[in-house]
Amino acid sequence: MLKLSTSENQRKRKGLFIFVGGAKPPNLFEPIIAAVKSWFALWDLTYTRGLLFSRIDAKEAIAEHHTALEKTFLAGQRLIEES
């Protein structure tokens, strides 16, 4: 990684985080969101949003989620449109 920062005439890079967790305890996603925000800052990215899906235990269970595919597609589309 080159230690180059973005200049003011360049677009700020944006990032989207998608996380799938198998459980639903309180505050499940808080630690990982903090870590991702720190990681994004390290790489000079703006954390725009996160898609967080819990109670997805089986390997392909995310495909059965009633809104995951649509939400993920729309979030990616918004990320491109806002860039």
C-alpha cells in the first residue's frame, strides 16, 4: 500500500459493509461495525452504510432471506450512484 492520501480534486472513496451473523444477541453487530469503520478509515474510505443480517445459520440460508438480495442490490446501486 502506497502511503498516498486522496487529494481534494479526487472523489472520496466510499465503502459498504455486508455482515451475516448466525445469532441474534443484543448488540451483535456493534463490535464489528466499530472495527470496520476503523479499517475503512485506515484505507481512506468513507463508511456509508452496513447491511446486517442476523439469524442466518446455514451456509446458503441467506438466499432464503426475504429481503437480503434486494437490499444488497439496492445498496450497491446507491453506492455507485452517489460516487
